[in-house]
Amino acid sequence: MRYLVLLAGVVFLFSASVVNAQKGKVNFSGKWALNVEKSDLGEPSGGRRGGMLASKMNVEQKGNKLTVEAFRKNQEGAEESFVSNYTLDGKECKNEGNNRVSVSVVNWTDNGKTLTIASTITVSRGGQEFNFKATEIWSLTEGILTVKTTRTTQGGERVTTAVYNKS
């Protein structure tokens, strides 16, 4: 019986610490639509401005988990979605799909207002593999989600700023 009481106490303390760890931090949950007019899509890449920017995103943030479903148009113009799952504790997260593998680490700023997702991405296309690094800085101000992305590829560095409104 003592063991059960002790175990229950440990579980309670652990769950309370997880909740408190997220307390005071921005919650990015919601359905988001790209505001092209307010975004800086950068120079065209592969004939498309904005390159890999999501036209819309469904974001769910619960406790220490962040799930992002991003929608983009492929080269044929059809909409595709890609789901990424992250933990918000600085541990490595791996996401696979659509001929790509992404290994990411997510960290909060000290004040919990900004989230940084640093990723190494490998894309397989036509029997070749291409690697690049991407850093996304997420911030939420007055209901507007801003994602500043810096991509480092063999062709150089590309910076975009995507502004999303709740949809």
C-alpha cells in the first residue's frame, strides 16, 4: 500500500512539472493560412516563389508535443500535406515521408515566447540525395503567427518569413 501511495505521489509530481514546464509559454495551436501579402517569400526557387512554404497549417500543441500538418502544392499543382511531430524538450525528433527524412531539435527561448526548430533534411529525388539544414523561428504576436526560416543548401542560404493568420 505504501508503495502505491509513493508511486501515485511521484506520478503526480512528474505530471505537475510537465504542466508547469509549459506554463507561460506560447501555444501555437490552431488552423493557420499564409498571408502572402505580409510574407517575404524570398527569391524564386525551382520556378516558385516561397519554395517550400506551407500555404496553410494545422498546429496542435499539447503539453510537451507539437504536431504540425503543413499543406503545400507539389510541382504539378496538387495540394499535399506532410505531418511533423516534435517534442518541446530539446530532444531529437525524426519525421519521414514524401521522399524526405527530417531530424529536428526544438528549443524555447528563455522567455517561452519563441520556438526554434533546427532541422537537418535529406530529400531523395531521381536516385540522388540532397541534404540541407533549416532553422525555423516561430513567434506569435497579437494572433499572428510568424515563421522565419533560414535554409542552407549547396546553392547558398535562403531566408523567408511566412506570416499566417488564423483561419
